[in-house]
Amino acid sequence: MNELLINNLNDFDDWVECPGKKRDLSRARLLRAGVQMLCEQSYASMGVDHVLAKAGLSKGSFYHFYPSKQAFGLELIAQYAEYCNRKLDRYFSNPAQPALARLQAYADDAIAGIQKYAFRRGCLVGNLSQEFAGSVEPFHAELNAAIQGWEDRVAGLLNHAKSAGEISKDTDESCVARIFWSGWQGALNRARMARQADPFRQFIAYFMDNLKQFHEQQHKSITT
């Protein structure tokens, strides 16, 4: 894949002029518009003309980069997933915090994000996963790859937490990471419906408490 032009956008929203040619800026504007739209609406309702109007570009600009709406959609998924990967890596690699505190910090940032946009925006991958749940390739594969990348990062962080003694050594980090992201998407949808962050905060608190309680139970069973 080419250089991630979406990274020239701050939080996918604040336009920052990036170095490069005009065509690169045009492509970045298309990606920005597409991501914004798919965080708020379905792929089916996102028309190419709507994307172009939001990006302030001509139809020729779109087809210069993408042969079809499907090709555009696939790149939006890949770019959004990689943006989230880099954000996860930034939070999870913070040596100044214990592992679970890093996960909490990432969650706090997500809560601030949904509040910033008045609960209009959700997760692009989560939204499309619901829309294409029964579909076949290529969206199915691209969405699964995105989620797997996120699960792997959380599993790696939990493994670090296990090594540091923050959670039980019997924790199945891969299984818990899958549970985390399933709960995350459900809590995010509920928060958007309720127009308040409480469902999201409650999920994170419950998840963290269960990790700690399991650790304490395992520790007691060893010492008694």
C-alpha cells in the first residue's frame, strides 16, 4: 500500500496541509471525507457524488484514484484500521504507565472522541462489520483483518500485564482480547444510542474489574 495519506489528517477531521503533490492532497481529501461519512452512515448510503461534494472535488478526481466505489471502500477500511493500529501502538508502548493503565488511557481517549462529535460518529470497522456481517469477499476479509490486528495488539498488552504480575498468569490473553473488542463495539453502539458515555465507561470498568478479580482469586487459591 502507498504511504498512508490519511495520517496527514489530525483525528480524520482537522485538515493539515501535508508535503507532496496536489494529487496526493486530493486523495487525502477523498479519504478524509470517506472516513467521516462511514463513521456516521452506512456504506450503502454513501454515494460517490456525496463523497466528492464533501471533499470539494470533481468526479474525475475520484476515478483518477479508484476504479469503483468498492475499491474506495476497501482502502477506507485499510487506512482506518492502520490509523487505529498506530494509535494503539502509541498508547500501548508508553513505558511510563503499567499495562492496564495504558489500556485505560486508550479507552479514555475513545470516550473523549465520541463526546467531541456529540455521539454521531462510531467505529468505521464496527459499523461496516454489522452492515456486511453476512457478506463474502472482499469486505469480509478486510474487516476481519482489521479486527484481528486490534485483537493482536490488546493480546500483546495483556501478555505484558501478565508478565508484570498485573493480571493472572492463567489469563488467556487472546480470548480476553476478543471479548474486549466485542464488548467495546457493543458499548460504543449503546453509548451512541443513549447519547451519553456511561455505557462505554461501565463496560471498561467492568472489564478491568473482572481482570483484577480473576487475578485475586487465582492468587488466593495458590496461597491457601
